[in-house]
Amino acid sequence: MTNWLRIPFYKIRRGWHVMRWLRFGMGLALLLQSILLKDAMMIVASVLFTLMAVFNYSCCGSASCALDESSKSC
């Protein structure tokens, strides 16, 4: 398997915790509801939310909200 394929598969298989399962379930529920209502914009949004849970991408999912320890001002 090539190197560019290993990173996404690693992100999918590792790190499933309660909040990630909750985001995934809510994304699937929203996707099902939007399909039943035939709402195209909600389908796009729910697919985005579901994929964010699958790949564990979010504001704080990739530790992008973490503070740098050396930048403490106090």
C-alpha cells in the first residue's frame, strides 16, 4: 500500500472514543433524515459531518486548539 493511503486508513481505525461515536451517530441520523426529506443541502452538510467523525477532523479533533506551553503569559 502506498504511503498516501496509509494515513487516512490509520485515522479511520484508531482513536474511536465516546465523543467520536456520538458525532458519527448524529451525522448518520442527520443523513438519514435529510434523505427522507429529500433536502439536498442537508445531505451535503450531513455527509460533511459524518466524514468529519470518520476521519476525526474537527476544530479540536486534531489538537489544533491546544495551547503552546511556552506561550504562557502568566
